[in-house]
Amino acid sequence: MDSLRVDTHAHLWTVQYLDRLERLGKTDTGTQRGLGADATDADLEHRFTLMDRAGVDLQVLSLAPQCPHLRTEADAVALACEVNDSYAELVGRFPERFRAFAAVPLPHVDAALQELTRALDELGAVGVGVTTTVLGRTLADPLFWPLYEELDRRGAVLYVHPAGEGAASPLITDHGMTWMVGAPVEDTVAMMHLILAGIPARYPRLKVLASHLGGVLPLLPPRLDDHLAFESPRTPELPSVAVRRLWYDTVSHVHPPALVAAAATFGADRLVLGTDYPYEDGDTFLRAVDHITRSGLAPSEAEMILDVNAALLLGLSGL
């Protein structure tokens, strides 16, 4: 099979979109501004230059953590439609460079199902992107199960990215650790919510893609299994089984031991390239890609992670 190097963890926000979020009450858009992650000609040229240097063919664009998860349904729908239209326009202009994860107007599930259908069937999105929580709700909330049922029916991807809330813990957010510690904690907790609720087994064709190697999940399966009987006895399958039903991007801030542990725990076939652009920019972006071949993994495993797995996951292997 021809190789296709796909970066599954890449952000793009326009200033106009962030401004609209702020007008609707969002107060944390500063961490997405001024990073070169807009759709201006200069920003795109810089992005494409880096992709060329790293040998990256495609980036899958996503909005998280600034998803249109809003209390007012009309606002959420308007922003989700706006973003998905703008992403589709970019993909249309640069089909050899971009695909996109659709935004959906959660927690308004009926509206989210309508926008999911439009985005996947009409706009060419390759999956749906959400944050690890939605206005304080866990992703395991039964409210969201109809969304998973539809994604399962389609065999489609649900990409999960931290919300940037420090897992709702002031011990994290009040001590300068919201992203350095809070983000991988959010990844871990969100995946465990899904596993304990039996979502991966209930919807076996749903392809859940976790950010950042799944947080600390690579270190935990034996502990998780051993604790089920007295802590979560209603879990329908062992976590050590469930974690191998999920997929994980390789964003680990170029830490080879973390990558090797994830490959050993989940299988290299469950790992897909991610860079976290634009937070990983310049030489750091290049290292986010090339460290995979220098991590100590077998060459065949590195090749799968870099050039095979994402295309299979996203249905792009025929390109």
C-alpha cells in the first residue's frame, strides 16, 4: 500500500471565529491567538513549508479546545455550521493538504446529529471532534449515546481533545498546571469514563481517537483490571481489553519512552501521527515527526505509525 503521512492533531482557528466565541461569553481564547494558526495566506504558507520539511502529506484540522459547545442551541448550531463550512472551503482549496474533523453543536444532540450528517455526507469531513467534557458533562453521559450510535453505524471517527479545564480540579488550575498536567489528566479521565461505561464494546465500529497517547493510560491497564472488582464492578470488559479498541495520537512532546510504552500497551497499530501544530512549531514540529523513527521502536512499527495507520483509520488509504 502506498504510504500517506497524515497529521491527525493539528489546529486551525480564524480570528473571526474566536471573536464570536468571546462575544458569546468564552474567556479563554487567548491561548489560541497569535500562534499562526489562522487561514491567512502567510499562516498557510508557513504551515505548508513545515509540512513539506517533515514529509507530512495531510493535516486533519480541528477546533478543540474551542469547540462550539454552548448552552444556547442556536448559537452552537450557527458556530458549528460556520466552522464546518470554512473547513470544507479550505479542504476544497487544498485537497492534497487538508481534511477536517467536523464541529458539532453539543450538548444539543438532535442538532449535533443533523450537523454530523451534513458535515460527513455533504462537506467531506473525516470524523467529528469534541472535547473531553461538554459543559461539565462526561462523554459517557447517556445524552451523547445517540451520537455514538450514528458514528458507530458509519464506522466513523470521534476525535477527543482536552477541554483545557484542568479536569475541573482547582488543585490543577489554581497552581499553573492547566495544560502541562491537566490536559493528559483530562485525556485519561475521558477515556476511562468511556471504558467504564462500556462505550467501546457497545459501539465496536465507533473509532475513538484520543489525544496525547491517551494521557497516562499506557501505564495503567494492570492496575485498572485489578481495581475493577471493588471499585467499578459493573464495567462490561477489562480495561486492558478496552484500551486496545481505541486509537491514540503520538503527541508526547518528543518523549520516546512514552511512545514506546504506548506501543507496548496498545499495539503500534493503534497509534497515529500527531504534532499539535501550532503549539509544536518550527524545529519542534519537525521533531514531533522524526522522533518516531528514533524512539527505539522497530522500523516496521515506526512506519505504521508515520505512514499507514492514520490513512486506514480515516478511510484515506486509497488516496
